[in-house]
Amino acid sequence: MGEVHRGVRSPARAHRRSPVPGAAAVTGPAGERVNAPTLEVVGAGPSGLSAALAARAAGARATVYEKRPDVGMRFHGDFQGLENWTSDTDVLDELAGVGIDANFDCRPVYEFVCFDPGGRAHGVRSGRPIFYLVRRGSDAGTLDQGLKAQALQAGVEIHFSERRRRLEAGGIVAEGPHRADAIAAGYQFETDMADGCYGAMSEALAPGGYSYLLVDRGRGTIATCMFADFHNERQYVERTVAFFRRTVGLQWRDPRRFGGSGNFHRVATASVGDHLYVGEAPGFQDGLFGFGLRYALLSGYLAGRGGGSPEAYDRAWRARLAGLNAVSLVNRRLFEVLGDRGRRFVIRRAVAGGDPRVLLQRIYAPAAWKLAVARWLPSRPLLGHADPVQGCECTWCRCHRDATASAPERRRSGA
């Protein structure tokens, strides 16, 4: 058995969020419903913990199962961006509205330098944060540890080092990506460089994507975010390092390799039976640039607040996330068609156009023509095959694979 962390819900936190409409009003001393059901969640990433927090806010019990010894162990202290351009509402205000506090290191980014495919630098600045810089991992101050602390305070029970492959009574699956549509690879390091955010778009550095350098208070992350040619990842990483050494004077100490993958596609469904899939498990991700943290946190909240109801979750994610998912995928196709020459033109127009956050908001807006085009984009079966086995309890159905594997045995036995 793995280590179990049990939280105790504080009375102060119990009244911070409104219960789910229609939820029972009979509560215990800490705001928990009498005879409340337990919602089981597989995966203690941002989407899983967000789901558990929302379930607790609705008066349900929540139990989370995490296969690793702690939260954030897919990551290594690397910086990521929490985007702030897909709505007028500041992302931190939106998260606060669903009961998620910014109790983690979170630095607003108002400006960055973008290098076009020709290597020309373009400085851009916004009057509001373009995104928030957060760290991922198991160290203090990371987004992951912050969410864990909030979940335990809310009374969520977390089982670490415990893999759950089945949910007999249904629940929420937040296992992360099951395939790689994009990868990020690079280095974490210590540095004396001044704080700054830099991006570079070039097929020579990141096929179909971009490279970036993020420096904040003595820590740095440099990486290539690739959407193609994954087998040559090391070559693109070293080109990225050489580029930023040449252009901005990259300096580092104690560089440590890291890598990760992302999954995105047109989401047709996010539930199978009484299993609700959140975060990257069903494909909720920014298909253009990979800024998917907001999608993960919101999808978890939408699943958890309905107490695990597939119908409630289906209505909620289609209202809040379907448009973003569709438009980001159309943007991805346009980005690929543009190539380096077209991207150079767009970057220069963006600089001339003023506020980059406003421009990004326009690009990500659910325009009618983009939504129409998105209907023609291919989707994938949620579990990798179109017909899940009736009554399957797997978090990620393996019944077809098991049946296929056992077929030769049945033939040998004459069954």
C-alpha cells in the first residue's frame, strides 16, 4: 500500500465556495454532507486535484490515487506558463472564483522578446499580464505543491504510490497524456542572468513549434517545443542552446536535462460510462502553443463540481472548453501552413499592432468560421478504440487489448 495523506477541512474554507446547484443542503460540522458519497480521482496533477477540490466544495468526499510518491514528479522544477489571454477575466481571478488560490510561486509576465524565423528580435509589452510564470515539480513553491496543500486543507484524502487501473463505481480520470502530439525537451539550470522571457520561432530550432528561454530569480528553463521530427530532439535542443547563447548571452550553472509530452486533438467526448476524463487525458490542451494549464484546472473543476455526473460534465465542458479546443486546433493548422515565411510576417505585424495580449485574445476567440472549420478536423476515440467493452471498469480500457492477446490462447485450446 502507498502512503496516505488525509486532509482536515477547515471551517473557514468550507464556506468559501458555493455548493453545486441541486446538491443536498444537509451538512456536517465542516460543511460535509451527511452520508456524502465519495468521488474517486485517479491522478494528482492539476486537473485531478482541481476536481477533488470542487467535489469537496459541493459537500462530497474525495479520494485521489497517485501512482508516484508525491505530486509533480513528472516535472523537474521547470517553468511553465499559465495563459491569461483566452478571456477578459484574469486567469487568477477565474481560478479564485472556482476555489483555487494562488498559493504557489506565480510571476506575472507583461513583456517578452520574440525572435522571428530570420533571427530578428521583437520586444512586445502588454498593460496586463500576458501569462503567469509558474514552476512545476515536487519542490516547495510549485503549482503542484500548492494544489496539494489546498486539497489536504479541504479534507481530500490522497493515496500516494498507489496505482489504480479500475474504478468500479466510476469516477474521474486525470492520468495525463496517453500519447505525444508535441514534446518539450531542454534544460533546467541556475543562472546570474537578469529575469526575462524569450521565444524563437524557427523550423531549424523547433519543427512546427517554438523554442523558449525563461529566467526568473536565478532559475532558468530553456527548451524546444516540437510538433514534429521527435527522433531528432537532441539536435534541436542543442541548436536552441546555441541560439540563445548567441542572441541573449545565455549563462548557466548545473544544467539538468528534462522533457515532457503533450496530447491534444478535437475532443468529441470526455466521458465513457461513468468515467469522466479531465486535463490531457481526453485531449484538453492548447493545440497552438501548448499553454494548457488553464484547460486542465477548469476541466477538473467542471467534472468535480457535478459530483461525477457524466451529463453535468458534458454540458459544462462543452459550454466552457469546446470552443477553445476547436479554435486552438484550427490555429495549429494555420500555423503549420504559414511556415517560417508566413510566421515572420505575422510576428512583425503583431509588434506593429500593439498589445500582444489583445492580439492573442483575437487569435483564440471562437470565431464562427473557425468553429465551422473545426468540425472537419479529425477526432480520435477517447480510449484509442471506438467501442469500449460494455461495463468496463478500467480507467483506460485495456479490455480490447486483453481480448486480442487471449485470442491465440483460445485458438490453441480449441475454444
